[in-house]
Amino acid sequence: MNFELVPPIGIGPLRIGMSRDDATRALDSLSDVKEVSAADQAGQHIFRPSGLMVSIGCMHNRLESVELGRPSAPSDLVGFRGIDVFGLPAREVVRRMAEVAAIEPADEAPASFVAADLLLSFWRPFEADAEPDEEQGYYFSSVLLARPGYYDHPALDRSSGQTVHPTSGDTR
């Protein structure tokens, strides 16, 4: 399946601003009923057979963010204007993103990047741009599409009550 990032609208059936109930139904529609993952959490995230993780973040009963985690198999592709977000090396994604929007290293995670005007952030745990065999640092691990205003201030992690920054990789 192909997933196209369309900020500020959403990804596939997941539309920023939709109700939590509608977002949960849309998330469920992305599951493969033949291969449901034991790691799926209703109303939070699903894992597709490719390993692609799709996670939703809601606040005030509205969808405010969608995060996609890198698949382990190429059967699911995630793109933005022809850029293969998980198939290309992170530095190549950043280079191509810079052709369409401002993209900056994240303040608290310099191996990660934020294209705030596009409401997109790209996360990886560390930088390994010269080491293609080190997949976790060579490719992005996740991409987050958020609602307008999401990057204007730190968010509150609804599970712990702690203040987190949207580029930290934690999008609960």
C-alpha cells in the first residue's frame, strides 16, 4: 500500500481534525484483517504486515497527529511529493525536502529534522550517514504529520503528564 503524506490534511483516511472515534475507525481500516498484529493497540496504533506502524495522537477528542514508523518490508511505501521517506537515506530525504520547504535539525534530537511549515518531522535515534548497514541511523525511523500549530509550543504527553517536544519521537 502507498501512504502519501498530505500536510496539513493527513494520510490516507486519517484526516487531521477528525473526531477521535472517526480517527479510530480510519486507523482500523488500515489494518490487514488477515494478519492482525498482537502489538496493535485499539485507538492508538496498528502494525501492518510490512512492519509499518501507524499511530494516531488525539487531543480534545480530535486527531492532531499521525506518525508512521519505518516498515521492515517494502510492501508499504510512505511518500511525500515523490520522496520515499523510508526507502531513501535520511540525508537524501533532507536534501530533497530542502528543495520544497525549510527543514532544520531538531533542537533536542539533532539526527532528526523538522519541516515546521509543512507540519512534518522526521526522526531517527542517531546519525549514521556514512554507514548504510546501520539502518537505524542511516534511514529515518518515523515521520510525523501534525495539525497546524503543533510545533508552536511543547506538547503534553497524555500518558505521563510530562512535557515533551514533538521531535523527540514520542507522539502519544
